Amino acid sequence: MTPYRLVLFHPMDPRGLKLGGIETHIRLLLSAHPEDFSVLMVGIDEIGDRAVGALSRIDFAGRSLDFLPVLQMRGDSVNKAAATLGGSLTLRFAAGALRHLPAIRGAIGQTRRSAEIERYEFALLPKLLRLPSVQWVHNEGGKDDKMDSLMKRYWFVHTASERLALALADRIVAVNPSIAAHIARISPRAAERTDVMSVSVDTRRFRPTPFDIGDGVFRICFAGRLDEFKDPPLMFEVLARLYAKLQGKLEFHYVGATDPARHPEFAKVRAFTVRHGAQDPDGVRAIAARCHAGILTSYFEGLPCYLLEMLASGRPVGAIELPQYAPLILPGVSGALVPRSASREDSAAALAAAFESLWQDIQGSRVNPVRLHTLVAPYSVETQFGRLFAIHRALQDRTPATKAVELAEG
């Protein structure tokens, strides 16, 4: 028996195709956790071959782990934003976990154990199971920001969950400094338990490759859900303007399960869009290698896994400026940052012009894929998981986490 036990709570099936930065983070935990940890994944069954509330063993990325689904949900619905509270996957998962608490308690087993949770709504589960917990905070954004309607409509639920989660967590991980500052404003006591650590990237899988520019077509990729806060209408407007500038020598490659046609602006780019649907990490890697650059137009973000994966693949990214992008998207080196203007038209024109210049740099061999890969070394699994699992060991050994992290970093 391994000495340490990590318990993960999240509404996904590791074998399924639920997409997003959080899901990428969890899949990395499942595939790259240290050998002295065993893992129990409390999740959902997307395939329909596991009994709800029953413990089983599954293989994932060459590792064996315990899996206990508390809900069964099949099809594309796992990647769609809910329109009602009753249809919310998050709330349905929380209810399923509460219903199967005795089974989860029995599956946890050993004395040394800790939980990691990615959503505020699940903060109570570890406490009911008497587990010390690490609460990740992945996203920023306020009530007045662009977001899918359910979150905006029930913002008071988010606010209450946030305060409860920050109070209950033994350790908190904020994925960027802005989120850590937000936590400090809410609760100075929570800030004392907060570490800043981004999501990680698998730099062994995502490797730099030379650009293929032989046919003269500029290929831009976006991978992820087209949520409201990503500002898809601006993304499509940028691409439409760039298509005109390049006289049709442009392809947009979309990786994800969202139907982009739900946005009327997609009609402007439909003709030159390649829709790849949901992809596993190897599929994303292959598409990124085929493309030349990535695009980000979000109103707010944590730190997108997609950004790290594009840079690790040696591909620059053009983006609407956010503070957390500054260490990674270096103008003239790894992409372009454009401030958001008051009008969408001005933002689109500026970012389209930046991409036109970036394409010239790529064609002129002034963008070095290997150099871009080195920018994400501090965010690699090998670098960051040492810190993260030092926190879990400290919680399980009941030793000060700061000392454990110092030892891991040393």
C-alpha cells in the first residue's frame, strides 16, 4: 500500500471527453502523480459500464486508479452549459456525492489521505468525510462580467459557495496573482493559507516542431469551450478581418464540443473553419503542431491550459491583453498582446493587424519554436507537481505546509 492517498472530486470521467482546463489538470494528476500516492477519483460515468456508487479499478494513461462514479451521464451533455439549476452537472454531481457518502468513505480507506477540489460547490464534501483539503481557484470574474447565463442568474449561489469554500479549505491554490489578491480582499485569514500556482503543462507530450508554411496558408487554432467569457464574437470578427487581409489564405481550427454556430458571428468564418470536435491530449498535440498560432479573446481567465500547450508546442499566441499573459506572451517573441478597446471593431482591427504581422514573422523564420517551449518550463508537470504534492504530504503528515514546500523546491 502506498503511504499517501489523494481523493479527487470532479464531475468527469477520466476515460471520457469532458473538456476544459480543470479537466486537463485532473488528467495530469491521474497520469503523473508521484509513486508514493494512490488515487481515488470520485466522478461520473460517461461510458455506462460502471455501477453508480460502486468502487472499481480503471487504467488511465498507464496508471491504475480507484474510480467511484456518483452519477451517470452520457453524450455531449457533459460539455454543455446548463440552462437551469436542475440541469446543472455541478449540482447533480454534488447531490450524487452526498447520496453516496458512505460508499466514498469506505473507498477512501487508509489513514493518510487528503482531498483536492476544483469547484467551490464541492467544498463541504471533504469536511463531511473528515479529509483535509486543497481548494483550487481557477477562474476570476465578477457578477457584471460576461459569462454563461446560469452563473450570472444565480451569482448569489457562487458568492455563498466561494466564502464557504475559502473558510473550509486547509490550503488554497490560486492559479494567478490576481485571484490571490481577490481572495485576500474577501478573507485575510484565507489569504494566509493561499499559494499561487498555475495549472501545469505536459512538456513531454507537447514538444516544439518546425513550422510547415509550404502552402502559404496561415492556420490558427483554438481549443476549449466557447463560453461567453471567451468572447467568441470578437474571436470570429478578428478571424474574418484577417481572412480578408490575407486574401483567403487562412484556416481556423476549432477543437472542442461547443457548437460555434450558436453565435451568429460564426457565419463570417464558417467557410474557412475546420471543426475537430472533442479531442484527447494527443489529438490536441497533433492539431497544434499542424497549426501556426493560437488565439485568445477572453474577458477574464485563470491561466488557460490551452495557452501553455500552444507555447509548449512552439506556437505563438495572439491575445486580448490580460495581466497573467504578460510573462508568457512576449511581443516579438511568442505572440502579440492587444489591449481591449471600447468598441469590438477597434479590438478586432488591432488584433487582426497583430496576427498579420505575426504571420510575417513566422514566414520570415523570426519565431523560434524551441524558445517558445522554454518559456513554459516553470509551468511543467515536473516543476509544479513537486510543490503541489508537498502540500498534500504536509496535510496528511500534519506538518507545516510551508516547510514541506520549501523542501520540495530545494
